[in-house]
Amino acid sequence: MTDAPNNAIAETENYLVWEVREPDDEVTYHVELGTVTLHFLREEWNEFLQLIKVAASNS
């Protein structure tokens, strides 16, 4: 069995966001923040993006 293909979405010196297309064709999103990695399914990812947009507009 081979690893699912992944695609970097964004990267800085300290952070990384990437997506993986799983064998069942589901896409998972990963946010690496130093030693912490968050994992999201598509619906969770969309909600997380909305949360970040609201937070950014209020800063």
C-alpha cells in the first residue's frame, strides 16, 4: 500500500498547511503549527476557514 498523495497549500518558515487525497477520494486538511498538527475533514475545514476569516477581520 502506498501513501496517499499530498499537496502543500501554504507554508511559512514555521507553519505548514497541506491536503491529502485519501484512497476513498476523501480530502483531509492538515495544519502544522510547530509541534501540533490539526487534522480536518472537508466540512470541518470549511468551518475552520470561516472561523479564521472572522478572527482576522476582528483583529
